[in-house]
Amino acid sequence: MTKASRVAVAVLAASTLLTIGAQPVQAARTTGTAVAATAGGHGGHASPPLRRVTPRDLRIGAAVAGGGHHLEQDYPDPFTHDRPYRRVLAREFDSVSPENQMKWEFIHPERDRYDFGPADAIVRFARQHGQVVRGHTLLWHSQNPEWLAEGTFTKAELRTILKRHIFAVVGRYRGQIHQWDVANEIFNENGEYRQENIWIRELGPGIVADAFRWAHQADPKAQLFLNDYGVEWPGAKVDAYETLAKQLLADRVPLHGFASQAHLSTRYGAPEQLRGVLQRFDDLGLYTAITELDVRMDLPAGSVPTAEQLTVQAQYYKTVLDACLAVDDCNSFTLWGFTDKYSWVPVFFPAEGAATVMWDDFRPKPAYYTVRQTLADARRNGR
């Protein structure tokens, strides 16, 4: 029996009723561990879906599971083979982000070969279902192919490799990608450029501006973003991005937005200062976005979240969404996966999990209903 199934059947007669957002949740306590079940069974999403209640100037998105850690799991490629997953993805969201399918190691596995098949399938799916696509990512220190990470190149060769990659990938999807995460995670926690980033280490920080210029040349209509985690609170990293953004804009580099990934854990406080961070970049005339939101919780092996944990998780989701809604040009709000069935979190954080808004079988959690109600309220109030 899966965790989601255990949660569904573990509601006892001694249940108490609590309310999160507008959605009741049945909670029970057994053998000292609280378990919870959201209303509705498999596919039990009360209408309307998220995309139908989202303010018209905001895109509600999800990462498309595939590649990366999924290749090491005991299931086939989720996007290709899981039809219920695809139905929920199409129903709930009007924006999609390739989780791994556009990262270097998957789309450019050999120096002279690209594998566009998985990315093409996502772009085609989005077109069929009236969705936009967020491209992810062009310049990053991680998930680079072995030929690049372990190769020996001159600076001129590296520059040419990056330029050709950007023109090949962005150019292929010209007019079909709404936004691109051009530079991803380029600063460390101290606000210094990451020296493990091959492009910055070998070519210098100026390569960031070049990457934006090349992406803009390849697709002049795409919005181009800086993207990072750990920028949900003021600090050295946020200061570094603000300084960089001001310099890029002063140099007339085609920078259009700044994004917070928002990979969060309930081990730490909710990002109550996120609105102020986003506003700093909005004040520069940039779009802002939430691009990779999930909220992981402590889960001892074999356990399920308590009702209290689910309440806290829902509040974290609401805090992030409220911050985006409060900033005029926050135009994209993306969840990094919507079902625990395919979440990256337990693979990389073994003691944590249940980070998404749906259980393994796609039943909504309290966080889902809280997000939906918050979106609906914002739309009704003219956001």
C-alpha cells in the first residue's frame, strides 16, 4: 500500500475536523502519529481547476517530470507513459517547465549531437493544451554533460560552444518559449560568483551578459530571466543579483526578469520577506516570477505527514503566492512538480518529502485548495 493509500484509509472515528483555506480536512491520530486525508478521491478536484481561477495577468505552471533522478527510479518516463499525470498537467496548469529535458546533459549529450525529442514533446503538448513553456536552463554549473565538464577547451572554444548551444536550443523553439531561465544559480550564498560554474570560471562574469544577448538574438520575443534559490529573504545573494541586474540594464543587456525558485522546507521559517525581495526587482522595471516552488516536510521513514504539518505546508504555499500577487509584475507562478509520486525531494533529501500539492494518486492536499482559493480571491478582487 502506498503512502497516499495509507493516508486515505487511516481516518478513524475519533477524527477531528479542521479547515485549511476553504477546504475541510479529516485528521486522526493513531499510534501517536497523526495522519490526514483530503476531501475527494482519485481525480477528485472540485471544479474549476487552478488555471481557470488564476488572475489573467499571471501564469500558473508546473515542472514536467522527466530526466534527472527519474531515470534512476523504478518507473518509466512519467511524461511519456503516465496518462493520468498528463491529464492533470493539462487540466490544472497553463504553463509548463521541463524539469530536466532542456538541461545540457539531456538536450546536448554529445558535443556534435542534440537530443530534442523530449523537449519537442513538451512544447507540442503545451501547444495542444493552450499552455506556454518556460525554458530551463542555458547557463548553469550543474547537470552538464561529461564531454563538457571533463573536456579540455580553450577559452575561445568554450565561448563558441556556449554561443552555438544557445542559438541551437533557443533558436529551435523561437516563438514557442514564453520565458527562459538564462542564467541559473550563478551566485553562492555570500553573493560571490560560483567558481564551479565552468562558464564563469573560465570566461569571467561578463559571459552572463553575452548569454542574455545571444538568447535575445535567437528569440527576440522571449522574456529572459535570472533564476536562483535562496533569494526568498534579503541577504548577500539578493544584493548581488540586484547589483548585477542594475549593471546589465545600464549596459542595455536584454534582461527582462528575476525569479525566485522557492524550494522551501518547513524546518525553516516561511519566507515572509519575499514580497520585499520581489519588489526590489519590480522597481527596476523587471518582471518577477516564482519558478520552482515546493515545500518539503520532515518525514521519518515510512511515515505520512501529520495534519499539523499539512496546515503549515499550506501556509507556506500561501505566503509565497501572496508575495507574488502583491507585486505588480510577478507574472509566472510555477510549482516544481505537482504530485509526490514524481517529486525530486525524497531523492535529494531522504529525511524529507511530501513537498507538492497532491498525493501520489493526484488527490489534492490542503495546499492545493489553499493555492486555488488564494488565486480565486485575487482574480475576483481584480489582480
